[in-house]
Amino acid sequence: MAGRKPLAAAEQRGPEFVGATPADMAAQESGARNALALVEENASALAQRLGYEGALTVGTLEDEIRFYQRRTVEAILETGKRLLLLKEITPHGEFAQRVELLGFAKTTAFRFMQAAAKTAKSSKLELLSSQVKNASAFLELVTHDDDVLENLQEMDDIDRLSASQLRERLRQAEQDVKFAAEKRAKAEERADKAEKKLAGNRPTVVPLDERVADFQKEVADRQILIEKAVEAHHQSAIALEAWWTHEVTSAADYDPEAPAPLPRPVALAALHLQDALTRLAQMVGAAQHEFDQRFGADLAESRQYLMQEAADAAA
């Protein structure tokens, strides 16, 4: 009819796959599988580090967490392991909700996770975990370094201490460690002063090769770092090229005969690496020129002498 306004196009509603092409759906499915495989790989690696041998499923971990909540120090460690693993395999943002559903306060869950992670790394804390029976007392231990914990290993009554008693022992152990460190520092300072005073009263003749030994070591150490940095730049170039090739060839519309120019972000990354290599080359060239100005003539004579000496020895 004359004068009637045309209707707007109908808005598409429904699941995300509505309107998607088979290639789109295949790419989404592949991405989901890859993400799941990465999660499972990370969780398996964490399980191996923690010494966990159970099933890596949300249901199994939550059931085992509830079981170990009813135990003491062992429960803390086993619960902490499973909380770490549960955090690893749950999607981002869900872990806090699952912890709440399990009846944990966030601070308690964090302390259990901290206890498990630190005990897995510290042999001293692992030993004390079998001696201390009080859960609160054990959690006091987790917050201290190995040098303090070492002072507690020989205590005969540590398995009978309450959290407050152990806290007092730890405070005393910290003071003992601090006192011992100060005592060592003062003794080293006195010895250093005595050595310097003695050295000042006698002539010192040190061979040249010993006097330049520290310099040579510094050069060698620095060379290792430089070579590692240059090799890292080299590997970065290889990795960038491999990554971009994969991006191009794995695209749904990939045509091996069509040109594939670098997009601006990739080109900028490559330019950044090229600039870094150029600056490095310029610095090396400048350093070589300066070195040749200072030592070139002397070293040329030394090199000729060493070559002649080697030839004479071979003859």
C-alpha cells in the first residue's frame, strides 16, 4: 500500500551456531579441543609435581576435597593439593564459586594451597608435617623460611605444641637465626679488617696472570650472556616466521598460490626485532673499532709471535 514504511530486517536469534558455516563450526570445535587439551596437559603436569595420582575431574577432586577436610595436617596438604588442581582445571572465574560451594573461606583455601605448594618444595617442611599434629600449628610453620624451620626439627615436644606455643617457638627461632647472622657478619667484618691490616704491613707481589684472572672471568661470563641474547633474537625470528606461516596456512580460505603480505601488527613486531639486531650490530662495530684503536697494533704483534711460537714447537 502507498505510504507504508518498509519493515526492518528480522533480527537473528538463537544459538551461536545459527548462521555459522561448516568451516566456522569446525574451527570453533578445533579451538575448544585445543583449549581442553592444554588445560588437561597443565593439570597433568601440576598433578605430577604434587605427587597426585587420582582422577583429574571436577567431581572426583571435589569429593576428595570433602574427604580430606575431615582430617588434620595430612588433610590440609591433601586438600591444598586438590584445591590447586581444581583451580588449574576450572574455567577462569569459576574457582572462587566452587570454593564457596565447598564451604571454604577464600583465606582458608589460600592457606591450604600455600601449605601444599610450599611443602612440595621444602624437605624441612615436609619432615615437620609428619611431626606436627595440630593443624593450626602446622599452618604457622608454612609462613616461615627453611632457616627458621631447621631450628625446630630437633625439638622432642613439637608434636605436642599448640599453635600459640609453636608461634612463640618460631619467634624465638627467628631471633636465633637473626642473632647468628649478625654474629657471622661481625666475625667476617673483624676478619676482613684484620686481613686488610696485615696486608698493609707486608709487601704483596701477585703475578700478572693472577691479577687479570678476575677480568678474564668477567669477560667470559659476559660473553655467555651476550651469546645467549643473540641466540634468543635468532630463535625469535625463526619462531615469528613459523607462527605466521602457521597462521596463514591454517586459515579456512588459504590459497597456496595467493600472496600473503604481512599484516601491520606482525610487520611491526618484525621491524622491532630487526631494529634490535641493527642496534646490536652497530654497538659491536663501534666496540671493535674502539678496541682496535687501543690494542690493535700490540695484538697484531702478539698474534704473530704466538703463531711463530706454535710453528717452532710443531717443527
